Amino acid sequence: MTGVTTTKQPRQFQWHGLRVPYVALWSGEREQMAPMARMVGGEWGNERIGYTDELPADRRQETLWVRYSASPGSGTPNLALMHPLRQRRAMEHMLCQVCGRSTYDDGFRRWGDRHLFIRRDPENLPISDGELTTTPPVCEPCAIESARSCPHLRRGYTAALVEYAQPWGVSGFVYDAALKRDPAVTSIPYTDHRIRWVQARRDIATLHGCTPISLDDLATYESAGV
Ligand SMILES: [Zn+2]
């Protein structure tokens, strides 16, 4: 994970008075089907799946990614779904899932070089070290706004300051040698050979150095001066 990102800020959209998260999927954004093939490639010349008209952007390291049109603001947003490639981008660059800006920001420095992660959780179980997540971090202003206004978070959430998010793998559909797709979405670690046979739809990371925090305490944390 690097702090390098573009200075261009993503456009923000409103829906029924709520800000639509950067990672949310819009109804006008669709999967783009592409013909699959078995091929040999990569640094080690391993066999893997690919697209017959594959472009460099279709793959990250050994892993093939789903193709998706990107047109945020088109149609209606589905706040329960994430656009696969914006989710990946947010995880890779530690972008706020709501505003899409880098979370290597003032809050990050004030919290002792840590990112804020939140997950929906009516039972309020703490985020623990090594936990897998597909949910990108969130910046402080967006976290406070979301806790107040997001219908999902209002039913309960848990939050933690996290020292780092380690790339773990992806989730997606696994194909066999006959290019038959397993209908179940499966999580595959980078250490698993199936990482070359999955069409990825989510980036997964593990969270480390987790300290539970209440969003109500963020301001106090600020005054404590880390
Ligand atoms: Zn934000």
C-alpha cells in the first residue's frame, strides 16, 4: 500500500439528500463480458485464465480482474454494492470509501500514522488484528457524517485505528481448466495457486495494529495529540 495517489479529487454525488460513497455501484455501471481463454504468462510462465483481447489494465500482478464500465452518477446508486475497480483502487491507495480522497491526511498524522476503518456491526464486536476486510478506510469528516446519516451504520458499527492494511488476496469467481466458472464467490489468498484462475471482484486485505475507537472519541484523540 502506498500513499501515492492523484491530486484529482473524485466528483461527489448526492442521492435523496445523502452523499453517495465513492465506492458505491451505480445502476448505469455494468460488468463488461469478455471472452476467456487459458494462457501462459507472468514472470513464472504459469498457466492461468485471461481475456482473448486482454489489456494490461485487466490484470494486477498474476490476477485477472473483472471488466466494469465506470460512470459514477449514472442511474441510481446501490449503497450496498461496491464498484469492483473503485473498491480495488481505494484499497490499494488507502482512499476514503466515501469521498475518495487519500486517508494519508491530517487525521492519519494526528492518530500516529494510522487509518480509520469502520464496519457495520450491530453487536459492536471489535475489529481485531489479522481480520480480513474488503471495506476501504474512511476519513474523519466522512466517518462522522456517515455515523450520523448512513442508514446502515445507524444500526450499529465498530471502528478502529489501524496501523496498516496488508494485501491478502481477492474474492471472485474461480474457473477450472475447462473454463467452467464456479458459481460461488470465493476468497482466494495470494499464496493459493487459484489466484491465477480467479476473476477478481474485490481486493481483500488484513488489518494490523488495530485499536478500537468510538467515533465520539475521535475529537478527544485529537486533543490528546499523538
Ligand atoms: Zn472521506
